[in-house]
Amino acid sequence: MIYRPIVRDEEISFSKRKFIVSKTDIKGKIIFTNKNFSEISGYSEAELVGEPHNILRHPDMPRAVFFLVWKTLLAGNPISGVIKNLAKDGRYYWVIADLEAKKDANGNIIALTAFRRAAPQDVVDKVEELYTTMVSIEKKHNMEKSLAYLEAYLEENNVNYHEFMDGLIKPKGIISNLLSAFKRMLR
Ligand SMILES: Cc1cc2nc3c(=O)[nH]c(=O)nc-3n(C[C@H](O)[C@H](O)[C@H](O)COP(=O)(O)O)c2cc1C
């Protein structure tokens, strides 16, 4: 059992070449984390394994984003997101996360994986205001209203969620090559 840290408005920045990797079961319970995960979040692998992944949940993140993440993953599809994470010491770090469902030979989902890299400031700037609005809608009303707000926002920009993310976070050059290599390693 891990206690929730007291949130501090202080950022942890880290190299854009440091990928943070984790793997969970289909309930979101952590079964593997890499060294960078521990280094950046402040939790040791022993503290993390067996815990639910919401251990990193930051109160500034809209519930609707995670709803979409789970809905997509459990349908067997990949999804990316820009996520503000909460470290053990209460500081935060922004990541771009690529999440994927791993399946067995029969197509059953056996695990879920996440590869994260540092989110550049311009990406954070593009989602922060949207997330703040969504969180306040969730506090005042409910998640359905926040999802509806997100949908209207996307519609106004003429994109669906995946296109919105692609436009925002597509990895470039060497980072893209490194990321593909890391993803292959966890297969
Ligand atoms: C593979 C995988 C990786 C995840 N990574 C994160 C993460 O880095 N940060 C986070 O807040 N939630 C992450 N989640 C989502 C959490 O499971 C959870 O839905 C989220 O923290 C919201 O918490 P709640 O569902 O208790 O509201 C991940 C889920 C999966 C399946």
C-alpha cells in the first residue's frame, strides 16, 4: 500500500532520450517497470510491481482521458496520450505515452504496455488548458460532460482523438528510431 503524495507545483524534467516503460495486467496492475521509471517517478520497482497504475495519477488529469485510454486498449487498439504524472515526492512530470494491448495467439489481451517520453513544452501548452477545463467540468458536473466537451473541441478542430494526438506528438528523427527499437525489445 502506497500513500498518496502531497502535490507540489514543481516539475521534474528529464532527457528526451529516456524512455519510461511499464507493463500491466489487464486490470492495470503493474507487472514490470524499467529503470528510468523508478529514477523519474521516485518509486523503486519493488514498490511499483503489484500496485495499480493509478499510483501516478495526477489530480490535474481529466478522468475522461483515462476513460478513453482504457476503452481503446480493452478493445485491443493502441492509443497515445499526453499525461501529467505524479512522482513519489509530489512533483510532476509530463509524458507522451504510447499504450498498446499485447495479445496471445488467439487474440486475447494478455498485457498492456506503455512507452513514455518527455513531453516538450509546446505539447504541454497545447493540452494544459483543455485539461484544466475538462477537470473543472468533471468537478462541477461529471465525466460524460467532460467527454462531450472534448468531442466538441475535436470537432471544432476537424479531427478525431487519434488525429489530434498524431498532430501533436509524432516522434521525429532519432527519437522515433530509438522508440521503435525499445518497443521491439518488449515484444
Ligand atoms: C499500460 C498502462 C500504463 C498507464 N500509465 C499511466 C500513467 O503513466 N499515469 C497515469 O496516471 N495513469 C496511467 N495509466 C492509467 C491508470 O491505470 C488509471 O486509469 C489512471 O491513472 C486513472 O486513475 P483512476 O482510473 O483510478 O481514476 C496506465 C494504464 C495502463 C494500462
